[in-house]
Amino acid sequence: MTAAPGRRSSTFTRLLRHGFTDASAAERLLDSPELAPLRDDPVLLEALGGTADPDLALLGLVRLLEAQQSPGARRELLDTLIAAKPLRDRLLGVLGASTALADHLARHPDDWQALVMYEAYDLHPGVEEFEAGLAEATDPVSLRVAYRRCLLSIAARDVCGTTGLAESAAELADLATATLRAALGIAEAAAPEDAALCRLAVIAMGKCGGHELNYVSDVDVIFVGEATEGTDETKALRAATRLASHMMRICSETTVEGSIWPVDANLRPEGRNGPLVRTLSSHLAYYQRWAKTWEFQALLKARPVAGDLDLGAEYVAAVQPLVWKAAERENFVPDVQKMRRRVVENIPVAEVDRQLKLGPGGLRDVEFAVQLLQLVHGRADTSLRSGTTLDALKALAAGGYVGRADAAQLDEAYRFLRSMEHRIQLFRLRRTHLVPEEEAELRRIGRSLGLRTDPVADLHREWRRHAGVVRRLHEKLFYRPLLDAVAQLATGEARLSTEAARERMVALGYADPASALRHLEALASGVTRKAAIQRTLLPVLLGWFADSADPDAGLLNFRKVSDALGKTPWYLRLLRDEGAAAQNLARVLSAGRLAPDLLMRAPEAVALLGDGDGGGLEPRPRAHLEQEIYAAVKRADGAAQAVTAARGVRRRELFRTAAADIVGSYGTEEQPAEADQGALVDRVGGAVSDLTAATLAGTLRAVVRDGWGDELPTRFAVIGMGRFGGHELGYGSDADVLFVHEPRDGVDEREASQAANKVVSEMRRLLQIPSADPPLLIDADLRPEGKSGPLVRTLTSYAAYYRRWALTWESHALLRAEPVAGDEGLGRRFIELIDPLRYPADGLADEAVREIRRLKARMESERLPRGADPKLHAKLGPGGLSDVEWTVQLMQLRHGSAEPGLRTTRTREALAAARAAGLITDEDAATLDEAWVLATRVRNAVMLVRGRAGDTFPTEPRELAAVGRYLGYGPGHAGDMLDAYRRTARRARGVVEELFYGIAER
């Protein structure tokens, strides 16, 4: 019957006021014959308006009424609905929150009566009550119907607020327990002969074991089997396996009534590759010998739930001592470091920001933090041994292992995020941890959580707030109690004992916990502003230190920097206010010796780690460096003071380069590690080479100014050679150079030569004077006649020598020659002089090629250090730098005249040009490039970690681990790093043997 326009307008407005979004559709439903008697009933509209989704609730109610078998049944439902508020709230609440349960009620229209009772025992049912609710199920289909009926009552109490998050999760776990028992009963009834042969215990794991299950979740289990008396063990285990498999299928398979949930047994020993059922002794043998830390973490929640409960209790009693000794295991610390990293790589990029469970600030962060602290401290404190996250968090706070305020915030955040997860899953009863994107779904979730003013916006705000709390506290949770223990400022709060603090430091990777705690005490104690700010910073910094290969060094270095700069106002403000600075500092201080050593000599360079006026970590152009150094030279009183200033600039810029390299290699929370390893190598090589050139240019100007005024009596140029000329210097490289001069008009050649030699001698002396700044060693051994020849020659002398005496190796060495300082015109003329030598017009004669090969072979056999593993020598070993560079340089010598692209001093550029010219295949070029980049990175890593140059991997475990972290390998993966290096070098050596040593000419 069509309503009058005025009445329709009034009803339409009322429906909108009660929260309906499609008032027209709601009017049509209210006009349906089933609801005609209650069309204008204010009680019904008020109740519908109180649901999460009034439109959904009304539609579900009409479907339920339509499904009733008779008019009498329909009248009974309507009468009870209006008369009994508890039923009204429960039924409409469920219909407004879950289409899946509305579908169930439409298929089983009498099940609404399960919501009528409101007795005291009905408020908090346990396993016994749920077993009674499932008692009549005799097959998988009837079990699903009974399960949904029980789930209906849990959901009803949940959405009405009768039970809280913890109680609902516990009820879901109890229902799962009863369901597993019923499913096992059905399986045993189907195969009584198997049941007679064995004792089978079902151990709940994960959230079911922890009594904190979701609406839709895999139910994780482990099966333990034993033979009954007089039965062969093998036969018994086969029978138990058949029963266990059938039980899993009963719960997991899809029938006309859908499925219940998957039963997942992959937490068992050896995972899916291991037997489904093991004896107790077999379980113990595995855990004692093979189990990893994560498996003991999983066993925290083990709980016998079905089958032979006595056997299940024996299992738990047997494995629990192993769980609480996990922190004593040899690999516990690296395992913890691996597990502490948020695993977001496998989450699709589009889903990371919608992940409630695995994303940053998600549920997994809370659960993992709590479980880790339980493993560390539960051995000595039995009060922490709860499988339930919120109970364990409460116990940790009570014992002083977690700050009370932090625990309260995490508790609130965890409850909100789990409630949000429950509402998302309840809608369709599907397993998901993704926040939906559709506004209607977000509106329903927000309203179900009590956010009625602006549900969508309020839900987003609350979700982000709670996720932010978790993200902020996740790392601090481990460290704040350590500070409380050493600072001893707050009164009336439980604190970690000295032994508990020591245990935690050891578990987090600190090798010397006593010293670490002393450093913390020095940094955090007191009532000064410095101590207060450091107490705020340290929980986060300690987490970053623990993420490195040497947390002790990171903490010690931070104390040194803070002692030096603590009274400087900008220092702590920089760390507190600039997000990147604190993490960058933590990475730099704990990555090795070189960067901290550079920083300690001038701690004010810490300003470079911020985002502000310090210039950041981007390398400065050579022109800017020269400008700064020239200005310092001009202000200086004498050459010594000028070169001291230039070396100070060099030290600061070396620190900038090293810090940028470390941060780029490690990554930060906001910026992932640089994926292009070649880009990192090029950046370091270019920055260090430019810095060395600028330092030499400034030193040259200082020496000339001090000895001759504005002009030297001879033109003078410095030619970079080797890695210097190739823009490929590493942190520990000497500066390979040639010196060339040309007397000015009217100047005697002898006078000019004396002046040039004095310049060289003074430059070398000033750059090597012991000081707080690292020396710059100048190596001129690549000059004509080597160490026997004069340090400086005129351009004419070079021309005469090269015309008459030049050897093949000298032409080879000149491939890397490039002017780096001094008279630009003279430098250009030198390059014009040597170009015909290094790029011969007719290429190389066969004899010259053979000579180069002989030289290379002799170098391999004679220069490799005694005792070194050739396969791991980054410079001289097979597939190392020398192999790649000599192969590329041979192509340059042979084809450089014809191929302009090969006329470069840079290895990677020359290799790319050779590929473009067809001199090498794409695959071979990529192989050589990868090997060269990796070997260069290894040498840079060794210098960063050890503070001194080296061409082989360190043997000391911490140093090797630090090299691994720099190269992108997590804790415990040093072996993988060495294997990968050998593999890369072996492939490169194969290319070298074909292209460099091969018979086939190219």
C-alpha cells in the first residue's frame, strides 16, 4: 500500500535519523507483509537504529520472517522481538553486523531461539556448555549447523557489549575446543578399530592454545600419539594419523553448510614435511636437537584440548622446561634479531597500510614483544607463563618487566585492534586481517565499535592512533624498564632486578651486559635536561643498536658522543626533533669502527645526520669542496695550518660519505636499503675521489702560497692514477698519482725542477703529519721507472721516456690517468701525450697481449698474501677486482682507438661501452659488473667495520656479521654471504678465463 507523500516524507526522515543510508529501500521492506504489524513501531526503529548497519539488520529480519515455517511461528518471533529487549538487541545486533550469520538464520529459521535465554550461566559459557550445544551433531553437516548456532550466541553477546574482547576471544577458543572434540568423536565413530589401537592427543597452538581465538582463524594444532597396551607402535601411529586426518577434514572441508575453519598442523616438528602424528619421545627428541627459537616461541601457547587429555598434559609438561630454557640456546640472540624485524616484505604494497595484523603497529608487534619478553624472563619468573597475550602483558607489568603506563597503552591498543579485526571477520565469516576500503563497510565497523558521530573518519583516526601507539612502544617495550632499573627515578613502581636486566641485555645481543648497564646508568641518571631527553631517546636507540652486529659498540660510542656534545644545546635537540638524525646516528655508531672514529675526532659532525642546515648526507660536489678548502687556505697562517684545515674538511666529508653509505646499506624505518648496489659503490667512489682531489688541490695551493707566493716558477699538475683516476677510491685507498711540471717562460729548468720536487716533498709531508685527522698517503710508484725514477718530470721528459722506453704495463697503467689538481692546461697536454699509448691506433700486438696475460698470471701467484683463501680475496682472488679490471682494460687497449666509448678511466663505464660495442655479451657484462660491485662493496665494508683496509672477509664473528649486515644479510647468515660471494666470483672467473686468458680472440 502506497503511503501518502507527507507520511512518506516523515517516515523517510525518521529512517535517516535512525541511521539508515537507503531510506527508500527501508520503507519498502517495512511495507512488506511480514513487518506490516510493526511498521510504525518506535521500539523496532529505535532498536534497528542502534545496530551497526540498520539497513542490513532490517533486510536480515525480513529474510528471517520470510523463512518462518508458519504464520504462527512468524507471530511468535515478532511478539518476542517486541516484548523481550535482550532478544531484540541480540538478534538485531547480529543481523546488523554479519551477513554470514543472517544467511545461517535464513537457512535455519528456528535458531533465533538460541538467543532468547538470558540466564546467568548463559553469559559466560565454557567448553562444557559448548559441548552440550554440539552434542547432537553426528556428521560434518550437522556439526557445522550446531557450530554456527553456538557462534551465533557468542556474536550476539559480543556485538551487544555483554562480553568484552578478551571474554569473546576466550569463548571462541572454548567453542573451538568443543568442536575439535566433537570432530574427533565423529572420526572415531567412523573408525572404531583405529580408535582402539592408539591414544591420540590434540594440542592447541597459536590463538586457540592461547585462549584468544578470532572469529575466523586457522586453528593450529599438534598431534601426539601413543600405542595402546599390546599394540605395535607403527600400527598405532598409522591409526592415529588416519584419525587426525579425518578430524581435520571434518572441520576444514566445505559442505552445503560451508566449512568451520581450517585445522593447520604445520607448527609440528619439521612442518608439513614431518609426520602428522609423533610419539611423545619423538617430539622431545626433535625439540632437544633440531628445534629453532620460533618453535619454542610457538610452544608458549601449547594447550591440550581434545583426545587423550592425560597424554596431552604429559606432552605440555615435557616441553615446557625446554621452552623456558630457549633463551640459553646458542642461536637465541641472532634468532631474536631476525624475528624482531617486521616482516612486511611479503605483504603486497597496496595492502601494507591496511594490514591490522602484520603491518607496522599491528597486532603481531604486540604479540611478538610480549612473547619475547616471556621467553627472556619466564625461566626465572613463573608468573609470566601465560599463553594469553593480555594476561601475559599484565603479568609483565606487575613484575616490572614492562612499564605500567606502556602496558596500559598497549592493552588498550591491542583490545581496539582485535575488536576491529573481529568486526571485519564477523561480517562474512571470512579469514582476513585487511581493513576494507568501501565506505559502507567502514561505516558499519565504526558504528559497531560505538563511533556514531562520524563513523568512517572516527574509525580511521582511532585506528591510526592505536597503531601509532603500538609502533612507538614496540621497541621501547624492551628498553624502558632497563632505564628505569638504572636511573631509579620513579618511586612506587616495580623495577627489573639487576639479573633480569642482564638477561634482557644478553637476549638482545649485548655481549657485555654489565658494561652496557653502566653506560645506561651514566646516560640516563639524574634530573638534568640532558638526562631527561636521553631517557626519551634511549629506548629507541637501544633497539636500533640491537639491530646491528655490535650493539655494545653502538651504545659505548653513543655515550662518548653524548659526553662530548651533551652540553651543546643543538645536539640533543637535533636527535629529539629531527626524525632521521637519531636513527642515522644509531646505524653509524654500531656499524663498525671507521665512522665512529671519524666522528669522535670532531663530534660536531653529527649535525650532518639531520635533515636541516648540516647539509645532510648527500655528497658535496668537488667544486664546493675546493671552494671551502681554498677559503681555509687563504685564511691560514702558513702551509701547515692550511693543510690542517684541509685535512679537517677531508675528515668531515669522509664521515659524511661513510654515514651515507651505512644508512643507504642498512636502510631506516622510513627509507628501505638502497636496492642498487652499483649506485652505492659509484657514490662512495665518486665522493672519496672528489674529496681526495680537492684535498690535494688545497694542499698544493697552500704549499705554493707559503713558499713562492701566488705563482710557482713552473706549471705543475697532479695526475690521478689507478682507482683515484678511475673515480673508484675506497675508504682505505692511497692516492696513486703522477706529478708533471713545465717551467714557465724564462725560468731555468733546474730551478723549476727543484721547485716542483720541493712542492711534492712538502705536500707528502704535510698530508702525513700525525694528527687527529686521517693521513692521506700519496703513492707515485706508477711513474716511469717506478721507485727508481724521479718523483717529478717535465712534460718533455715524459714524452721522451714514453717514446723510447714505455713498457706494456705502463700503457696499461695509463688507462686510468686523469688530471686531478694543479694546472689544467698542463693536465690536458699530458692526456694528449699519453692517449696514443693507451689507445694504440692499431690495437695491441699479439706479443703485447701475451705479456699482459703473463703479468696478470704472475701477479696472481706472487702477490696473494700467504695463508689467504684465494676464493675470498676481493682484490686478487678469482673473479675479484683485478680479474674484472684487467679484462676490461685489455678490451680498452685493443679497441679504445676504434671505440670512443672505451676511452674512460672508469671500470663500469668502460664495461658498459664494451657491451654496447658488441665486444662482450650482455650476460657476461652483467656477470663482471656484479662481481666488481660486490668485491668493491666487500673492501668498503671491511674498512668501515675494522677501521683499516683489507681485501678479505674478517674471521672474527662479530666483524664478519657486521660485514654481512652492510651487504644486506641478516643475523646468522654470514655463511650465506660467503657462499654468495664465492658463487658470484666463480661465475666472473669463468668469463675472465674466456675473455682474458682464452684462445678465442675478441
